[in-house]
Amino acid sequence: MKKCDVEKIRIADYNYTLPDEKIAKYPLQKRDASKLLLFENNKISTVHFSGIAAQIPEDSLMIFNDTRVIHARLIFEKNTGAFIEVFCLSPYAPKDYSINFQQRATCSWCCMIGNAKRWKDDVLQMQVSIEGEEVLLSAKKTVKTGSNVIVEFSWNNPDFTFSELLEVAGKLPIPPYLNRASEAKDDETYQTVYSAVEGSVAAPTAGLHFTPEVMESLRKKGVKPAHVTLHVGAGTFKPVKSETIGNHDMHTEFISVPRETVQALYENENSLIVVGTTSMRTVESLYYVGKKILQQPDIDPAELVVFQWEPYDEENPILPKLALKSIIDYLDKNSLDQLLALTQIMIVPGYEFHYPQAMITNFHQPQSTLLLLIASFIGENWLQVYEYALQNDYRFLSYGDSSLLWRIL
């Protein structure tokens, strides 16, 4: 579909009534006891997630997002008694997540500020008790960037990394629509069992249903696992306020894909299942990254960015497998074991998918970009699926139930 047509998509056409009682405020006690809606060949049915292996073809490749949610919310108390929330969104200096987390004296982050009017130019401070030692953590505003602020953090004990400080001093950022404060048990339940790479401010929630037992059942079925990393930003909750999608600015997120995952995708193009919208965004972004590399074999890694409207009005499309091969060759040529890139990709009705045949995903908010992605994958059937879920007591949003959707070809 042409960009000019996509931009006219009315967000009001992707609405449904979501009663508050349908929103799961807490997870089930056992992750895989959740319901799993099956959609294939225009037919809908229900099983339990614990039995998902029976629904997946042998020798399928399943892509998991192994990002880990960080304690991104820092609450500072001023001498006046006012509380300032500094919400860490993405690293600014150093920009690399892993390098930033390992800093031992100072680092900077792009942050969202709560109660911003009460924070002038003073330095915020917090006493942190970690491993029996007291550390003074300071926060200083430096540069304003749009509605956010670059905050420089510094601390007086080089024995501890920023990652360690954040884990102790920060709070887990659960979704705002839960309308409750985070609790100690969220530290476990709001992480996937395979989370490994720190960086997200929201969980890739389709993965919350997996247990070690489910993973073992998939292994026995012959399903091959592969991992990508997309650090979920707060923009995932950003509502679409414009009447048409053309006036909505999609958020940009960091992705990292190991060479072995790209190779697995190259070798398994006929039965690919992605776990969650974040894995979908990552895998589909590879096509456009690979195309850039094919056109510029010596492209600077900093230019590996997929822009919002890039998929529409595409000129000179290439074979999806060729895009993956160009990435593999690029990584080998530069002695890299993983692809690093940024993606702003917007997947809405009219988008042409390149890789996945199916996806596992939760039930998303009305009039959201995530719902638009679902509608692009299964077409107008999205409304039938959501009405079925509402009528059959499915639990919605992050801690809710999930679905296995097969693409309409």
C-alpha cells in the first residue's frame, strides 16, 4: 500500500469497548495456566497455554525477545519534601546499553520527569544502601530534548556500576493502565523466564506465559528457539492522539540480533513464529536493514536505522532471503557477532510482511499502534478475534491471556 493511503488510516476504525474488569491487574499464579486463543483459517478456538507445543509444527523456528526490564523509575525527595520522579528511558552517554550500565562514576540518560515544575536547576540526591555500603547518587539536568530531559547521574563509590545502583534504587515500571503501584512480586512476574539483556522499561508481555516446562515441551517437539533483543521504550504506551495514523510519530527502539539468529532465519523461512509484537518489529526490520546493506556494503553502523514510513512506497524491493544474506555477509566482513540497529518501523494495515507465518501475542489496547499491527497481520478478522475474547472471559493487556495468530496469506 502507498504511504499516502496508509496515512489516511483512521485510528477510530480500530476501536473496541474494553471494560476495566477485563484488564488483568495481576498475573495468574501459574504463568502457563493462561488461556490461548487459536486463530487459523478464519477459525477460532481456545486451549491453555501449557499445551501450546501441540499447536506448533515440528521444526518451526520460534523467535524470543530476551530483553530484561530495568528498575527505570528513580524517586528523589527534595529538602522541601517534594518528590521528583526521574524515569530512565534510554542511555545517552555512553549510548550503548551494556557500556552505560557498566559505568562506575557517571553516565547520562534521556529521561521523562514527573513533577518537573518542582525541579529547577538544583542537583537531586539520594542515599542508596547497597551491599552494606552507603552510596550517594546524584542527578543533574543538562539538556532538554523535546518533552524529555538528558539527566547526568553521578555517584561517589566506584565499587558499584550504574546497573547495580539502578537495581537497588529504582522501581520497576509496570504499565500505567494497571492503575496500581509496583509490588515486590512484579520483579519476578513482569519478567520473562528467558530475560537476559537489561534495557527495557516495559516487558515483552507475550513472553510472560512461557515457563521452563513449556520451553521443554517445545524442545521435545523439535521447535528451534532463537533470540533477538529489542529494548521496549515507554513509547509503546504512547496513545495515538491524531485522527489519522499519518500524524502519529512512532517511537524509536534499539535492536540487537545475533549472527546465529540471522542465520537461523535464513535457513528457516517457511515456518517462523515470533513471540510478541517486539519480536515481530525486530524481525521485520531486518529486511530494511539488509536492503540498506545490500545497496551500501560499507555503510556506517550508525546509519542502520529503519524509519517509520520506510516500508511504504518502497522502490526496488528485494527477496527477503537476500536481505538476510546481506546482513550475514556484512557481519562476517566486519568480524561482528551481532547486528546493532535502531528501528522506528510502523506496521499498520497495508504493510507487506516478509518473514513470520504466525505470532504469539497478548490482547492490546483499543486505538493503539499494537492493535494496528495485529490488524495488519490477520486483516479485518482482528475484530472477530477480540469480540470472541471479550465474550469468552479472556483477560486483557500485559498480565492477561494470549493468542496464537496465523497470518492470512
